[in-house]
Amino acid sequence: MVIERTLIVQKCHICIRMEPGVLRIINDFELWKLLGTHPRLHTSILVDTALLVYLQFFQHPLAISHASLIVEIWGHVYYEWLILSLKHAIPISFLHKKLNEMVRPSQIIDCGEKGKDSNRWFWNFLAPLKWLIGFFLPRHIDCSSASNYKKEQ
């Protein structure tokens, strides 16, 4: 059973899909707008909201830590931002195809509990470094040259 909801966080419409043990966040321009300013705070608010909605539907909490979810969201969003920035900086069409293929897996941020997400160990490993990762996040990704590609998707 997959449940789809749109969360309104800081006036941004964030689409999520939930099923037992899994939370999926759609990585679209609305998410980029949310993270464009105050990414640490806004990601935390998004995670709080998504975990609350998950709890309301499934009557038990998602077994993923707050910090692990945050670094997973950042990992996907900023990976895509970096790839799209390269696409903008390197005007070589055959390279654009390869970069588009590299971006495809980050379109949906698939956050699963241990046993449902083969990468959970990686995000759990990075979770204690959330404060350090957050310090280095680029700001205003929604206004970057890469955001033009994101709007087209």
C-alpha cells in the first residue's frame, strides 16, 4: 500500500510517498526552493513533518533517525545540484547525456529502514557528521544556473 501526500513546508509543496518502512521524497524544484534558503532549518522541518505524517498513517514511527534522513536528503539534492552545475559549465552535448543518466537516480529520494534500503548504513554512518555537512552546504541552489535544468524536469 503506497500513500501519496503533498506536504506544505515553508510555502513549498513537497510530494512524498510512503509505504511500511519506506519514505520517498520527490526531488523536484519545490524541494530545491525549500532548501534554497536556510537548508539546515528547512530540511529539519521537512523531516519532522514527514515523520509525523508517516506516524499518523502507519501508527508506528519510521525506524530511521532524524539525522540520517537529513543527510540522505542533502546527499541526493546536492549530488544532483553538482551534476547539473557541471552540465551548465561544460557545454558538450554528448557529455550532457551521461550527466542526465547520472542524475536520474536522485529524482526520488528513497529512504528505507534497515533491511529495506541497502544504503541505510551509509546515511547512518554520516548522520553524526550532520552539523559538519550542514556547515558546507551551498546556499541558494534554487537560484543557481543548475536550477534552470531542474525547472525543466
